[in-house]
Amino acid sequence: MEGMMYKWFDAASGWMVVFIIGVLTGLVAGIVEIGAKWLIDVREGYCGEGWFLDKEACCWSNSTIIAQDYCSNWLRWSDLLVGTDNKMVKYAINYFCYICIGTSFAMLTVIFVMVIAPYASGSGIPEVKTILSGFIIRGYLGLSTLMTKSVGLVLCVASGLSLGKEGPMVHVACCIGNVFVRLFPKFTKNEARKREVLSAAAAAGVSVAFGAPLGGVLFSLEEVSYYFPHKTLWRSFFCAMVASVVLQSLNPYSTGQSALFYIEYDYAWHFFELIPFVILGCVGGILGAFFIKCNIFWCIKRKTSKLGHHPFIEVAVVALVTALISFVNPFTRKSTAGLIKELFSVCEWEDNSDLCDYSYSEKYNNGTAQSSNIAWGAPNARLKTAIWELVMAAVVKSVITVFTFGLKVPAGLFIPSLAVGGCIGRVMGELVQYITYLNRESSFLQGICPDMSVCTLTGLYAMVGAAAVLSGVTRMTVSLVVIMFELTGGITYIVPIMVAVMTAKWVGDFITPNGIYDAHIEINGYPYLDGKERFMHTSMCEDVCKTKKVKELKTIDANSVTVQDLEILLETTMYHGFPIVSDDQLNIVIGYVSRNDLIRALKCARDKHIDLVNASRVYFTDGLMRSNAGGGPISVSLGKVVNHDPICIEPKTPLAHTIDMFTKLGVSQVLITNRGKLKGIITRKDVLRHIDYLKTTDNGHNLF
Amino acid sequence: MEGMMYKWFDAASGWMVVFIIGVLTGLVAGIVEIGAKWLIDVREGYCGEGWFLDKEACCWSNSTIIAQDYCSNWLRWSDLLVGTDNKMVKYAINYFCYICIGTSFAMLTVIFVMVIAPYASGSGIPEVKTILSGFIIRGYLGLSTLMTKSVGLVLCVASGLSLGKEGPMVHVACCIGNVFVRLFPKFTKNEARKREVLSAAAAAGVSVAFGAPLGGVLFSLEEVSYYFPHKTLWRSFFCAMVASVVLQSLNPYSTGQSALFYIEYDYAWHFFELIPFVILGCVGGILGAFFIKCNIFWCIKRKTSKLGHHPFIEVAVVALVTALISFVNPFTRKSTAGLIKELFSVCEWEDNSDLCDYSYSEKYNNGTAQSSNIAWGAPNARLKTAIWELVMAAVVKSVITVFTFGLKVPAGLFIPSLAVGGCIGRVMGELVQYITYLNRESSFLQGICPDMSVCTLTGLYAMVGAAAVLSGVTRMTVSLVVIMFELTGGITYIVPIMVAVMTAKWVGDFITPNGIYDAHIEINGYPYLDGKERFMHTSMCEDVCKTKKVKELKTIDANSVTVQDLEILLETTMYHGFPIVSDDQLNIVIGYVSRNDLIRALKCARDKHIDLVNASRVYFTDGLMRSNAGGGPISVSLGKVVNHDPICIEPKTPLAHTIDMFTKLGVSQVLITNRGKLKGIITRKDVLRHIDYLKTTDNGHNLF
């Protein structure tokens, strides 16, 4: 009965904690979204009816709509300057304001980050991955990081820097998870259970970033989490769902659609198109790998040169250059999300935008051919210009993002990658469409798309290209396909996207083995032990011991240790834990105690028992305090904090097995014993150092 | 360089094998689908233009369509009887043919199954789960099972028995996986890698069964697979995708939609509706648990009574009764998939079916209220009758399915569960809609659904009910939500479905702890060690040794063993493996060899070296054959087949840790050592036996 109650309470509190995290993540995401939307518009002007309204809300009330994205209530900065109608002057003023406001937002962000929480910079995904693998970075998921990252995210998205808020949302969600899990002491006591909550929070982060709850769960499973039991799967899904519902009820996108880049069309794709899709995959893989190489090169340069000492100036310069360049190209001037939305859509018949400037031959305009409702034909002048602008936008965005990712501001890679890929894909799509247009009378195409209906959807190519580049950069697979599918609602196009993603991953893996997150983990030197790769060396555990930095082994002798001994041990060493042995000569392992547990237990014993003296004996068997019968100082039992069954392995155990134990059982150290006698201890870091050592000294002999 | 090549080939062959499995699964599923569709129609009549055409294909050609599902080319059996126009006689003839043909299909199936492959019966999911957890059931995934199950599936789906082909498709896919993985020797050698391939095949099975590739992957991850590394995730997705594309290109559903029960509508749901959704969840959970109890009771009865000796008669009786009862109710007479499709759809204005027989008040018929295009209002006579028929259909289907699941025919539970749940949900929906209709003028409802537009979608309630009952029966969670969502394409309704599924699972778990698959694993006594449950006992490994059935420990003494010793050991014992010890007195463990490896290695040595005699010494260190320098018989080294690093644990290790090792590291036995000396051996079965023992003797003291 008690066990039943315990189980119930256990389950209920687990659900409650993920519910709270989901709600808060949804709320924070909504606030960030609304704030960023407003500040993005502030770069262009302000609302006459109330300065706190964004353009859409401002134009919503009954005012005259002048242009597609402009209305009489909305005042551009140039409208403040009454008296002149000179268009050039107005353009210059708007240009100037756009740059100044954007750059000042960026500078404000970097000040926040540097002064309050340095951990708020970057995307945070490499660090979250490392933390979920069992490494602790103190303060990385703290309240101040949460606040700074949320506010900084609003500002730096609005600054016009080439970055997205999607990656950082994962970090923000994990911060929320880490802060609010403290309400439930059960989870804070147990690191493994806390990490399960963080996995769920990461899913919620992606869920709100893209409106993709399912993609979030798979992202957490595939990319972020180290250990993902079934219960976590279900809780992550719940958490992601709650966050998504809360965000939708705030309705920041004001569309009523849950998908961020919802596409309206649902036409078939053709098997011959797999060829351009594979080509897009290759381009995405190459571009992604090249991006990683450049970005890593620049990050190392930043770390090792003077550049790293002046993050403020660096951000200001990058923001200024970004604003200067972005304003001149209509595709880079608009918000990146808006750009992606435009690229993913197809041309309807009435569409008058630059990307839809086709010259239709009369034959296809009339008659029954218009059943598909999609415009196509030979490109006109405006479309030709737009294609060049798209190419330029892709180049500019790629180059700028190399310098942006790694700045001391919150910065995600998803949206810039999608934008670059979308531009490339759309250009490719126009090309393929033009080719099919030229050959529209051929029997092959007549067989596939009869009645001269459109054969290729340019928007689909943009989607495929976006997925390919994102896959090349992050090397995500299943989760990326699902995210793309939830982003667009295009279940029909899951195969093209999958083909491109797979090609991009394979091509990318061929050039650089790691995705951007793993590459950043590596240059930052985090002790991340990859459970995905099969370890191919014949090294044994004893080899690891040989390459250890610190070879001295500090043990606790269970038969003779006193309180003072332990306190001296804690003071003189910095080890994270100590093996407990039965006898100094034989060194038989009887347990293991972690540093933190030992400190806490000793403090507790000192507080409780004022008659505890330095010479008091410490026992590590279970049981309560016992006073010494002989009249000497009382003794204390710390059996409760001891792990009586540490993982012990033989020195000849292959390292591959040991890595399995680290990754699958989630332990952070193993003891090396020979017939029960302690020979050494290996930690996760020792294994990583040994792998590094093998890499540098590798002459091919160890590979089989 | 060699390692690189090895890695590449390794990866490529892995992809190739899942590609082949995906293609074949898609093909088999297409054939089963087309065959079943035709045979279902054969029960009603045949095509005048060609007996091999099904009704749809027959009516496709330019013939007069007489009724909704009837055309002049299609001849009912009663049409053969010329000369009479008596409707009663015709009805009787059709009734008779329907029953006879259906029952004979069922009897044919049971003959196939009993004669060719007894393993082809049932859903196969419990067995696949057990196999993937590491247990071997020889022949369960063989070629004869594959053939029998595929053919039997066509027949028994067409027989009209209350069963689905979805569960068995998972078994069929795993058979395909198991048979064709033999093309790649690498996978057959290594059981763990073979199981990874089978996981991918299971995903492909669900993918083709529901047209839900993503749901398939999650089903494999959540429900079937034991161990699911990242690489398997991606390969499963690929396999599921390929299978789904192949099936779609065969186009057996003839709709062009990839979703089986594609819904056309996309209207919002309201928060107040969560109350009926939760109620549906409770009903689903209770019904599911009750179903499990009844079904298990009946299965045990079948096993322990004479009933089990006459499967042929049992199937015939159940088929006859099913056909007799099903024909009279229009909802049970039609194919179950057709029923579900009808239940999930909503009533359009022009719809004239029984389920849409509303009396509209004039006020809502005219004016602007019809923006939603959905019919609703007070139920008319036909709808009232239909509701009673739905209730009867739910009752009849539930009761019959209890007796059907467990027959000696291939039988899945998904479709019957969805149908029962759909009926209940639809009835609930009509109820809620009527309530909202009565209170349509209230300010609360006016605030939510203004302009008298429809407030509740009855089709959505059917979907939610279907998901709830399926969740109650199988206890699936995330994968079920995803499957429902892929089945219907209704991304808008993911929250209602999720709420119902969660409620159903919680309620169901409260009544019976296990889903139907786990319950069947238990009554069949398969050694399945559940990795999902947290083990709550304080038992230690030595306690397991005490409850072992066979306590004798057979070891191999590495210092003195001869070929003959080993052969006698293999003949006299049936153990699956033997620990190798260094010395009979000290019993120091130096390795472990599995029975199969030992047999193969000895046979190989005997074949290769004709001078090998009974007295030849066997060494277990690495290295090749060495001849004895002293002139005695040559010796042989079997070091290659020995696992030199078996998992060894101390006797005092908590059982919970040991279970972790079994489930997470995938080992099938651990050696108990004390300071290196062998004390015993524990297998997965020993642990399961011990857990059973604890359950029966549990007095609450062991729980904490």
C-alpha cells in the first residue's frame, strides 16, 4: 500500500514538474515572440496610435492600408521629418535609423550578457548536451542566465543580426526546467532524474521555437539527450505539448495556424525531381560542412587572438556591417522569418510579387489548364533581378552568420540556415521550372504533368534546400524532417525532404565528421563522451590508467579513518569522489563515496553531534551513530551516503565496454579492480583524454 | 584508411539491408491490401466484367452507378438467381452467401496456420517484443511463417472476423527482416545487430499498416524495441519511409491520400470540450482494462480446457457467429475500415446518410450561419436509430473481439479497438452536440461559437474515442497519438487526442497494470524483462541465486580441459553458456563461452584438423593451433570464441543494478564473483523467476 502511494506520488510530481515547465516555457516564448516582433518593427518606425504597438497591431485598427506592409497609422521615422518630400532624404533617414537602432539593440544585448550572465551567449545547445551527458557547469542553467537570455534574445533578434531565437529557446527552456525543478526536492537530489526533467524541457524549447511539439521530442531524443528512457519520452511529449498549447493560446503569430511557415498548397511531386533534390542535398552538405569549418576557424581565432578581449566592439561592428549590407537587398532587409515564409510559398495567379513575375503564354492562361491555380512560365525582368538578389542574399547571409555564431550574444543557427537554404532552393526551383517550361511539349513531361499544368513547385524546392542546409550544419536527421514537416504542415513532401536531409548528412559527414554543436563542444573542451559512435580501438582500461594525468590514488581506509582524516582529505584533494577500501594492504573495494555527499554528511554530523571530535572514528557500514563502548570519543556512521556497489571492472576490460558503461548506465567513474583489489579509477574525462591521446598518436595499427 | 573503408562498407550494408526490407514490406503490404479488398467484396458478389476485379475497380469503368456502393457491373450473389424478384429471398441468399463465404475463409486460414506454420497465429507483437529483448523463438520469424501469415491475413481479414491486419503486419515485416537479413552475413553473426534490423522492420510494419511512417518509428521505439540506439532510429525511419513510399506507389487505397482515414475538416475545438474528452478517456481506459481481463481469462481457459484442442471448430464457430450477428447491423456489416472512416467524418450540408439526419431550424439554414459548411441540429428518426445501432455495434464488437483475439488465425487488435472506440465516441459526440444545440442561445455558447455555427464536431469525438480505447487496450502513448495524427492528418486535434490517450492510460494502468501485449507475454510465460518499470525491491544478486531452479554450476577449467571433456559437457548439459575458470580450486573467472559458439568452434576444429583426438588439450587464450612440443596429441586454441570480459558482479549487488545491466547493456547472463572467484551465474530467466517469486511471497516488507 505504501509502495503504491509512493509510486503514485512519484508519478504525479513528475507530471506536475513538466507541466509547470511547459506552461512557463510557453509563456516566456510568447513574451519573447511578441517583444521581438515589436522591436523589429521599431527599426522602421512607430505606431501613431500608441508607441507600444507593432506594425500589424497598429494597422489592424481601421486605418487606410497604403501598401502591402504599410498603413497610414504606422509612421516611418522619415515621416517625423515634416517639410521635405525628397525621397532620397527619406530613404537615407530610414536607412540611418534602421542601422542605428539595430546596432544599439545589439550593443545593449552584449552589455547585458557581459555584465549579468556571460553564459547567456551563443545557442547553448552544445552546453546543454554536455550537461545532459552528466557534466556540471555551475550557473549555466541559473535564473540570471534565464532572465538575461530571454531579454537578450528579444533585443538581438530585433537587432537584425543574422541569428535565430530557436536554439537559445532550448537553453531558456532548460533554464526554466533547472530553476523550477527546485520546487520538487526529489529531483534536485538525484542528478539523473533532474537530467530527465531537463530533457523534457529541451523538447518544450524546440516545441515553442518552431511550434513543433513532436519535432521537439525527437530533437531532445536524437540531438540533446544522452539517456532517454520511455518515461522521459512521454513526459517530454507532454511538456512539449503543454508549452505549444500555451504559446498558441497567446497567439503571437496572429495567424491561428500552429505551423510557423504553413504552406497552403498540396500538389504532388514527381519522381524525376529526386535528382534536383539530391543535388540540393549535396549542396546543403557541402555548404554546411564548409560553414562549420569557417566558423570553427573563426572561433578559435577569436579565442587565441586579441579579438576575444573586445566582444563589445566585435558585436557592434558585426551588427553595423549586417545592417549596412542587409538594408540594400529587399530579401535581407525583411525579417528572416518573413523571408522564409515568402520563399516557401508558391505563386498564385493573382500574385504580383517580384518572385512571381512570369510571362504567361496565352495558351496556358486560358482554357482548363489553370486547374492547379499556380502561376508559372518564362521569367520576366523583375523575377530575373529577384533571382540575383536571392543568390546575393544566400552569400551574404552565409558569410555574416560565420562571424555571428560565436559572438557574445544569444544566437541560434536554425533560422539563418533555413534562410540560406531557402534562397538556394528557390533559385534551383526557378531553374528547374524554367527547364520544364522550355520542354513543356516533350512527351516525358506531358506524361507527368498533362494539360500544361505546373510541373515543379518552386516553394517545395526552397523547403528542401532549407532542410538540406540545416542538416549539413547540424547533422540532425529524423528530428529535422519532423520539424520541417510540422513547420510547414506539408506531409506530402516528407519524402523529398528526407532524401535531401540524408544526402546532406552523408555528404557533410564525409567532409567534417561532426555537426556544429559537436564541433563547438570540442573546441570548448567539454568532456562529452559520444555514445553514438562505435569505439573502434583495442585499448584496454589499464591503458587509460597509463595516460591519466593524475596517477595518485586517494582512498579511504574503512577500518581506521577518523573525522579529521576525512576533513584533511577533502581539503588537500580536489577529487570528485573516493573509493573506500577495507584494508590498506589488500585494498579490497567496499564502496565509493562522492565528494559532495561526504562534505554534506560530515557537516551534518558535526552540526548534529556537538560531542563529535576530530579523532572520532567514521564507519561506512549502515546503521546509526554508536558511541564507543570503551569510553573514547563517539564514532559516526556515514553508511547512508556510500555507494556500496560501485561499478568495478578488470584491468583487461576493453575500453569499448567501459564506454558502454559510461554512456548507458550513466556512471561517472569506474573502479579498476583485479580480483577485488583496487588498482585504479577511471573517470569520463580520463576516457576522453585517452581517446584524444589515441587520435594524436594514431598510426593506424590500432584500427581494425 | 582500412578503418575508413570498413566503416563505409559497414554503414552502406546497414542501409542496404533496411532498404530491401522496406521495399519488400511495402510490396507485401500492398498485395495483402489489394487481396483483402477483393475478397471482402467477394462475400457480397462478383464483377460481371471479370471475376478478379473488386467492387471499386468493377464500378470504375463506365457502368451505371445505382447506389452509393453498388453499380450495374457488380453482381450480387442474389442476381445469379434469375426468375424471382422477391426481395426477401434475395436478402436471404445474400445473407447466406455472406456467412458461408466468410466462414469458409476463416476455416481455410486456420487450416493453413495449423498445417504450415502455427506461429502465424495471433498478432505476433508480444513475441516480437520478447525476441527483441534477446530471447530466441526458433522459426518464429521464418519464411514459412511469413508466407502463411501473409496469405492467412488476406483470408481472415476477408472472413469478417473482428480483427485487423495492423498488428500482424508488424510480425510480417519482422519475418521479412529476419529472412532477408541473411543476405548480409555480418548481421546474422551478431544477434544485437540483427535485432537492430528487426527494430527497423517493425517500424516499417506499422508504417505500411497505417500509412504512418513516423508513428511506426515511435511504435518501434516505445512499444516493441528493447534497445534503440540513434543509428537504429534513423535506419528505422528510412525503412518505414521506403515501405510507405512503395505502398503508396502501388496505391491500394485508390484515394491518392497517404492517410488511411483522412479527414477533410479543420475547425477549431473548444476548451470546454476537454470535459467530454476526459470522460471518453476514462471510458476507454475502463473498457480497455476490462477487455484485457476478459481476453486473458478466456485465453487461459482455452489453454487449460479441452477448447484448446479444437482450434478449427472454435474458429468456425466464432466466424459463423460473427457473420450472423454482423450482417443485421449496417455498421458491423460494412468493412471495419469503412466504418471507422464514416465515424471520423463530419456531416456536410448535402450529406444524406443516416448519421447526418438532422432537422435544421430555418434560422440556421439561411443567412450567414452556414460559413462552417457542417450540418447539425436536432436528431431525426434515422439518426436516432443509427445511434442505437452504433451502441449495439460497440457492444457486439467488444464481446466478439474478446473471443477472437487468441484464435489460431492472424489477428490484430488495432482496427477493432478503433472501431469500438469510434462508435462510443460518435455517440458521445451526438450527445454533446445535442446539448449544445439545446443551449445554443446561451451566452456561454454564443461567446464560443457565434452565429449559431456548429460547436462540436461529432467526427472529432469519434477520433478521440477511438484513440482512448486503443490506448486502454495497448497502453501506447506517444506513438498512438502520432499514429492517430498520421491516420487522419488532423494536426489541429493533437491536444484532444493526447488528453484522451493520457487519461485512458492512467485509468487503465490503475485497473490492470499491463497492456494487452505484456499480458499475453505473461500468460505465455515468455522471459521478458521489462526495462521500463523501476524495480522497487531490495533483493540482492545472491537472493536470486537462492531461488534458482538449477543450482549446479558447470564450469570449464582452462588449465586442463580436453576436446572430449567439452563434448561430454555439451552432451550432458543444456546450459546456454559456460564460465571458464583458471583453476578448479580458486575458481578465478577468466572468460565465458556461449554454447553455440563452443559447438561451432569444436565442429570447425574437428573438420579442419583430422589429427585432433579426444585427448587434445583446448586452450582459451588467443592464438592459433599449436602442436604439443612433447609429441603428444596436438592442442587447439578456441580463444577467438571466448568472451574474455564477461560482466561480473558482487553477490551483494542490488538486483535493481543487475536489471539495469540486463536491459541497458543487453547481456543475457552475469557472473557472480566475490574477489574474482566465481560464485554463481544469473540469467535473465533467473531474474524473472525471482521477481515472480517475490510477487507471490510479497508481504509488503520488501517495498520501500
